[in-house]
Amino acid sequence: MTSPRIMLKRVSKSYAGDLPPEHDARAGDVTWSATRAVDDISITLESGTRLGIVGRNGAGKSTLLHLIAGLSEPTSGVVTVDGKINTIMTLGVGLREEASGRENIYLDGEIHGRERAEVDADIAKIIEFADLGEFIEYPVKTYSTGMKARLAFAMISHLEPEILIIDEALSVGDAWFANKATARIRDICARGKIVILVSHSMGSICDICNRAIWLQDGKLVMDGAPTDVTAAYIEAVRSEDEQELLRKFKEHTGSQSFATGCRVDRPVISVGNETEGRAVVESGSAVRIEINARTPAPEDSVIVVEIVRLDDQCLFRHKFETALFASEGRVSFEIVMDPLLLGQAIYRLEAALFTRDMRAAVGSTIFEVTTLRPPSGGKPMILNRCAARFLRIGEA
């Protein structure tokens, strides 16, 4: 049997309203859009390839999958696929809600041209993999999203696909299911098959794949090892997200003075040994917060530092007494959180100077906490209340 192979040669895709590349940019009074969902992509996938595709929403990832799966025709270029393709674009879509889990397995087998005897030979393995217990005999409409995901993946992955395309399917379900699905994908590839995975989870891409590509605006930005591609993608996204975050929440960022001679600079957040400030940090990383302030009355002044989630839940608060201040009222110090134990959310960091119990100045900034490996079973807003240690840097 011929090994599976996929080859794309200068493939582009333009949707209705876009102008095919061989036409003029203007026709009469109509101005055509030249934007393409997929733009001049050439890649070749051999047997055993586990390809991860990363990129922002709208980057062209799903369009590329549709072209490979034969669900869409390219506007230009050639797509050549040797091998039978099975796709999981959204787990659970296509299940018959009124039928039981067991009945769905037989119905799915018929759709894929399998004899009932063939399904009978595999149904015990499919049911065991899905691990739905007595619910396998219940109507699918009674299933949770995670249960539907288990059943759908169990069915499609036991069809012995030559080429398996998965679009965000592994983001549904618990850690137990994700681990089983990952092992199953590796098993499929070990037999010389091809797996293509689109995911926003960089952890899944690195765990499962042996090659990755990064798409942006329909173009191929990078093709290489998953760790290299995801690292470059994360850094680019972080920079874009930081700019957008600071723009969106600019009213929470800056420095204000309410008393003569008093000032608190905008706090600076950095990660590890980096010296540049950050507005997006990963949960669990080592974070440093630098505070700089001045006051004409150091003996009567304190600085209160708070980290507050944007729903006004305070996660960290500490008061720094007068001993920190130099005689001329200047102070500079660091707060070290190693690791940073905050859940995924946007937070306001505020350092307020109080002189004789009056709010004299404030410096604030916004930062976002992300994670490459979200906890399974939901996304907690608080992993823990922040603990910190404090380092005196010296006079500002």
C-alpha cells in the first residue's frame, strides 16, 4: 500500500468578493478585495508527520485544512493528497442527538462505508476508549460537551485513518481524555500515517507534533520544530497583545500626583532576568515588579502595592513603611514573585503613596496573565493568592 503523502504547491484561496489573481484589480465601478484566506503556500507532508498549525483566529488555519481535506477548492495552485482522509473539525458535530452512543457508532460506520461486521469487531474498543459507562446506551442529547468529544474522537480515531485532520478537537474534555487522545494520535503516526493538528494550545502542539507551521494573514511565516515555531509565535503574539492591552486599558496606566513633590512612577513588570517591561506574563513564571517613588515627607509616608483583578477582586496587598525611604524621600525597590500564582485574567497593578494618611500619588499599569497549559476541567480565576519577597534596590 502506498504511504500517505500531502503536497501543496503555491496554493491560494480567495472567497466570494475577492478577485482571482489573474484578473485586474478593478472592473468597471467595482473595487475588488485582494485579501486571501490562504496565500501562496507550498508544503509537503510525508508519512509519520505530525504537523501542528498555529496562528491567530482568521490566520487561514481552518481554510488550509478544508483545502487539504477536499472540502474546498483552491483559487490557484495545486493540492495533491495520497491517502484516505478523516477529519475532526469540531468534536461532536455530526452526532445524532436522538440516537444512543452505541447507535451512533454503527451509523458512523455506515457513513464511512464499513460493514456491520467490521464495526462489530471494533465497537468494544471504541466504547472502552470513550469510557462513557452506562451513558453509551443513552441518547447523545443527554451528553455533556466533553462526553460528546470522547465519543466522536473514539469513533474517528478507530477508523484506521491514513490522514487524520483535527481542528481544535483536543481543547474539549478533561486531562484524562486529552492524554488518551494524544497517545492515540502518536500510535496512528507510528504506523506511518499523517496527523494535522490545529490548536491554540502551544503545549498540545509541542507534546503531539514533530513539525509545526505558523500562519499569519494566510501566509506561511515559519516552518520548523514545534518548540521553535511556538516560541517565535508566542513572542510575536505577546508583543501585539501588550500593545493592544495597554491601548485598551490606558486609563488604568500611568502616574498621577495629588500633592506637591509626591510622585510614583508607573510600575515596571519584568520576567526572569529580562530588563524590558512586560504587559503579558505567563502564570508560574518568575516575575519582578519595580517601584520608584519620591515624597518630601518620608517620615510620614507609606507605599501600598496592590494587584487587583478587573472585577475588583484584590489578590495581593502590602504596605511598605517609612524605613524604605532615603532621607531625601526617594525610594526604589523590587517585589519578586517566584512563581507568579495567578489565574488567566487581566489585572491592575497599583502602587499608591500615602502621606499623613492622604493619597498623595499613584502609579499603575495593566498586565495579563496567560498559560500555555490551561488547567483541565475549567479555567480557574485564582490559582493562589500571591506571595512575594521584597528587594531594596537603592535610592531612585
